[in-house]
Amino acid sequence: MKLITEQIENVKILTEEKNGKKLLYIEGVFLQSELKNRNGRMYPFSVLEREVGRYNEEYVKSKRALCELGHPDGPTINLDRVSHRITSLRAEGNNFIGKAQILDTPMGNIAKSLLGEGVQLGVSSRGMGSIDQKEDCNVVRDDFMLTTAADIVADPSAPDAFVNGIMEGKEWIWDNGLLKEREVAKYQRIMSDASRHDMEEKTLSVFDHFLSNL
């Protein structure tokens, strides 16, 4: 299974008051289905509808739908980078409209400052799944699992190759209910980072670690 990410450029900024306190929100299209996006992928509506339903039940309703500021390199949430929480996510045609509250966290305050200065921010979804490669479009399969509906990104118009290189260069597997980076990818990264001087030492270290996990 690979990490799949998509980006949406236009989100609205809303301000609401509750108990005398002003709250900042972003709102807009968080997910899109039944169209070929700029990454060359298409999500069947039935797949996103199922996953949005699960995401609402497991995360949004329990106030656990946390999202980050910036591009994380994996499917899990890094609490030190949390900037906002999704408060609603619903279907409207083939799109899914979301609303998220910007939180009073270090990253949330950075997001507030950027929005306050008029910076145009976008959102990026993360999910785990596989793809059927077609001639004109890659179709996301039924095994897709939405992990985060709307991270805030500063450059949603960045080249797709840059995003793919960072976000899709790793594979993940389930291990006792937890998502873990595939071991082979870890070993490849260790070896690629090694200099000629310590290549032999790292080779032995990787081999010993591999044997200990058999």
C-alpha cells in the first residue's frame, strides 16, 4: 500500500464567535471524486463516500480529526505539528465539503498568522491504498483508507513530481493494527545515506538487524 496525497487550492476563511471567543475556520472542497485530478488519479465516489463515513464516525464525531501544517512524510498524525481539527465533512455532488477549526497550538498560530496576512493556503489529503493503472487515468482501488482529510499546505500548486517524490516514495504495511514503514525501504534508506568509509559497517548492521527480526 502506498501513501496517496491530493491537494485542493481554494479554501474559505471563516470567523465565528463562541462564548465571547473568536474562532477561525477554513472551509471548502477537501476531497473530489469521479474526475481525473492533476496527479492523474480518479477516486470512485463509492470509495470516498465509504471512507468519509468511517472517518466521520471514528474521528470527526469524537473530535479526533486532527490535521497538520505542512507536508508530513507518513500516514500518521504528528501531535507536535497539529494545527487544526476537522469539524464537519459531507458530500455535495461528487465533492466532499469540509470545515476545520484552526487551533491554539504552535502550528495553529502560525496558520492563523499566515491567513491573517492574506496568504492563500490550500489543503492536502492523505490516504493509504493501491491503484489500478489505466491508459488515461489511475483509478484508486477499494482498499483505499482515508487517514487525514485536510492538512494545510503552503504551496498547493507545487509540481506533482515533487509531491510524489516526498509523499509516495514509501510503502507501508499493517502490523498488529499499526501502520509501519516497510522494512526494506528503511534498509534502502540506511544504505543510501552511508558513505564509502562506513558502507561495510552499515551493511553488517543492516544484515544483523534483518536477521534479528526473522
